[in-house]
Amino acid sequence: MDFGCSHVPPRDGHHCNEEIRSSFIQQEFSSKCVRGASAKSKAKAEVPEEAQGERRRLRRDEIGTLDRSCGAGKGPFADGSSCSSTSAGPSSSLLGSFDSSDGNLGSGVSPCKVAFSQCGVDPLPTWSSLQTHSFTSWCSSLFRKALRSGTAFGAFLLKTSHVVRGGCPASAKAMFPLPVPKPGIFWTSLCGLSSSKRRKLLLDQAFHVVVMALNFLHADCQFVDLKLLGRPLNAAQTTAVDNLRRIFLAFGRSAGEISVPASGRRSTSLVSLLSDLSEFLTRQGTAESPYHRGFAGAAEDEAATSLGGGGMASRSKERDVDLDGAAVPVDDSRAPELLPYRDLDPSRLALSGKGQWDPSDYLGDTFWLPFKEPSCLLWTSDFDLTDVPDLSREDPDKVLALAKLWDVNGLLHLTRRPVKANVVPSCLRVFNCYKSEQVDRQIGDRRGRNQIEAYLPGPSRALPSGFHLGVLEVRPGSETVIACISDRRDFYHQIQVTPQRAASNVMWPPLPEESLLSTNAYAKLVAQDSLKKSRTPRYLRGDEFGKGPPEVGSGPEEEFGRCGSLFACFGSVIQGDHLGVEIATQGHRGLLADFQLLSKEEEITSCRPFFGDRALQGLVIDDFFSLSVESLRDQRAGVTSTAKKRFDRAQEAYTSAGLGRGQFGEGEGCWRRD
């Protein structure tokens, strides 16, 4: 099909936009659309008589007067609607997907004379609309939105919708441009199709957009010759398209709507940033051209139409709108996840670990001594004071409440040892990290202590990633995959530490001794004191012949923690300790290895190839998982899978160590994927 572009277009294809639009209007807007049993004839496109016999470039004001024959949302790309056309041809059903009155038929920069919300286009992505996602709805609107984008790609995509198969395949080694996967998918209306066929057709149309986007990017944003896109696929292109389609289908298997914030811890922040970006582009009036704006911008329109009186500058200032930068104010009140880190609030912290498991028997030579005596890691006494916690913000009452919360689970360690003035920046500061509407996680700001302790590389460097699971090969017709996972709840706080390591997690400020008399940790401290002959070091008290201990000298190192004060320390591994991940991972791995798990033949890591075939195991700090490929026949017969056997053995290991059973939500997780 000729669109009036006889010469090679420039890289952005802008010169073709108006001619493509003109040709498209003349061919498409003459059709009539009926809905149900009654037909409603719409006004025909008001094309000037001069354009009846020849193609010519239409002005934007002429394009704006054209009215389409099908109403909004009555085409095959509208969600849940149906529309039939009385005219034949590949383009008759294509038109019902967008509105011509906005002057935006998928090419060129579209001027906007009114506020963006009144342009008659798809609604802008907002915070509420981005909370859920439906793959089916996305597929049904992708082509329409691409055409309405007012970009060169929209014009290119429009041309590819008319491609027919023909010619000879490309050479065996040629990959790009990828030919159209299924020609003619835009010629079919959704009228009369079943839900499954409609879903398949919409998916094919969305996949067409994805493939054409790859071609457009590969061609450096130039228009690709339609003859190349209509050629039959060679062997390499067939394989590539099939692989792309499988990846595409993997996202389309989810039924219904997906809660975006629930899909990951960072999803809420990502959605918020996307919402702000969409609003910024709307206010800025951004277009594809870097030299001019596509429309006036919503910020100027709001200031011009929503407020009366005064100049533009005064109205802009009154509405807090920055017209020069089109600034979008940050709104963190839309969801609590947008403020994940909060000041200490002990009432919202959820702690279940009790520091009952000693992993020292499973630690190697590298981490055994640092775990027992962390002072061996001290290498400097100088701090970068620009990167240490601000201890002046600590509230003694909240620190006391936190200490009593730790004491309930046996995680509080008390010490009388004073903190020297030159090491005060190494003290711990605890804050809340949002987890749910009811509870928060506990995080320790240990930056000061981490600065003066040496870091040791450990097993965390070999932790597997999600793509490593792709090493298993499955025959879909006769096999299935079984996956089991065990999530150790509050795993760090289940680790038992020495008094020396607990003392490295000392909180600030010191607390009055009388406020801690009722704690279990204080009773333990008194019992330890009673076993000592004297609290004073030998070099200070001497042999004690005829005299008491000498007076304690006064100096900068003695000024904090005297006169009936105690320091609260966290008696486990705090999340924020730079060696916490290494200790937890190595101890967990050693425990499972004692029960013949994580063998070299089945374990996946990021530092060596996978040696297995039908089953794999892996460990990510506190999460153990196992997968196996099983015969569908065996599963129907009730045969226990290899993955479940490995999972049950891990539960035995946890029970023997006093860690309880693994928890995924309320229990264990075991899934099968056919």
C-alpha cells in the first residue's frame, strides 16, 4: 500500500506522518458501523473536494474536523465492546479503536487546545489506576494507545497493520527485521468471537506491537520497508519469534487482575514514580521532538482556566505550579510503603526469634572467630562522621521500651562497661522498616561499627538468582515441575551470639539501672556479677593487702556509663550487621549439609555450573528451596516427588536444631506447575 512516501524517509519518519494520516482518513472514515440489530449512520468525513481525486497533505485544522464512523470504544481494540462494519477490506475494523477528532491518528505531534483530561484520549495513568494490572486489558489497548501516542513509531505501526505475506524468505543468517508474525490479525472484528478466541486475537495483536517495536529500535527509529516485513520467516527468525512469544505468553497466563504493590517490596515505589513521571510529562507538554512542545501542557491550562483574575505568574504561584520546570510535588501520603523507614516505634515491631540456635559448629575458619569475638575485626578508630547514625535523635524512653521488648524474647543483653567517648559513633541506632499495616521490621543502623570492622567476603557472593532456575528442562506434555520452599521466619534473631558480639550491638543512650530492675537480662547480669571476686580490673585493685580498690580515674574514656547506668545491647544478629548475611548463610548451609542436602550435584549457585538434571536445590540466606521434574503419570499415582523429599529432610534439620518448621505464610509452600 502506498502512503505517499516515495523516497527513503529520514530516521524519525516525520515527513510521512501527515500523508499517512491523510491516506488513512480517506480510506477508513468512509465506513459505517452498526451495533446490535440497529444501524446508526454517522456523519461522513468532511474531506475537501480537492482531496477526492488525489492524495494531499491535510492541515491539522482539517484533520480535527474529521469524524469517524464508529463511536468510541466500538472497535476490536475496545475492551469488551463489539463493532461490525458494512465495508470490506483490511482496514474496516481497524478504525473503530480511536477517535479522529483529536487530530492524533498515530503520527506527528498533536496540539492540545484544552486540558489534557478533555482531549478525548485514554485516561492518564494515575496512582489508583496503577495499583492493579490486567494482562488482557493491556493487550486490548496496546495497539490503540500506540497509534494515539503521536509518535513516529505510531505511524510506523499503522503501516505494518496492512502488511501481507509475500516474497522470499531472508537469508539463513538474517535476523532483523523480523517479519510480521501473523498478517491480517487487524482485519478481524471481535464481533461473534468467543471469549477464548477474543483473548487469543488480542494477544496476537499485542505481540505484533512488541515485534514491530523491536524492528523500529533495531532500525534506529527509522521506517522499515514493508516488503521486508511481509517476507516469510526463515529458520532463525522462526525460532526467535517463537521464543519471544513464549516469554510473552508467560505473562499472559495470569488470570484476572494483579495487585501491583503486592508483587514486590519495591513495586509501590515504582508505581509512584511512574505516576509522577506521567504527570510530569503531561504538565510539561512533552513531545517526540526535542525542539518544541507537543501541547500547551496541563500546568499552563490549569493556571489559565481554573483560576480567574491576575496574571499567569500570580496564578501559577497561587496553585504552586512551576511552569518553567513543570515540577510535580512529591506525594508520599498515597501509601504507607512510600515511607518505608520510620523513627523507632517499639509498639509496631514484630520479633519472634529468641536467639536459641548456636551456628558456631557450622561456621568455617574464616567466620568462627569473628562470630565469637568481633573485636578481632577492628582495624581503625577513625570514623567518617558524615556517614554515621545521628545518635542525638534517640529518645531514651523509646530505647527503654525497645530494651524491654527484646527482654521478652531473651534478646536483651545488659552491660556496665562504659562507652569511651571516641567510640560513641559506633553505637547502634534502631529504626522501623514498614512491613504491613500492623507491624514493622526492625533494622539496626550499624554504620559506625561497620566502618571500624573489617569486612570478610563470604558465601553471599554465590547466592543464586531467579534465572538460574531455568537450568531444568521439562517436557510439557508428559512432565511437571514440583517446587517447595521453606522460609525461616525471623531467622537472624534466632541466632545465639556470645556476650562479646552482643556488646558490639550497644544502644545509645545509657539507661538508668533502676528502670531495668524488672527485666530478665538484669537478673542475669546480677548473677554474673556475683560470680566475680571484684568488678575492678587486677591492675587497678592490686593484691588488695590492707586497702580497698583505688579510685577509678577520670578521663574521656570513662565519662559515659558510670553512676548507675547500663547499656542495652541486642543479643543476636541485628539486620544491619555487614557480616550478618555471611554468618547466617554459612551457618544455615552447614546445618542442611549435615542432613545430606545441598549436594554439589543438585545445588545451584552463581559461581559454578549446575551439574544436575532432574532436581535442584538452593539456599538464599534463610530460604531453602527445592525443585524437581516429575512424570505426570507418577504424580497422578500419588508418588512423592524428589523436591518434597528434600523439603521434608530440611524440616528434620530445623527440628533437630530447635528452629521449628519452616514457614511460608502460615506453613510450608509446595506448588506444582503443569
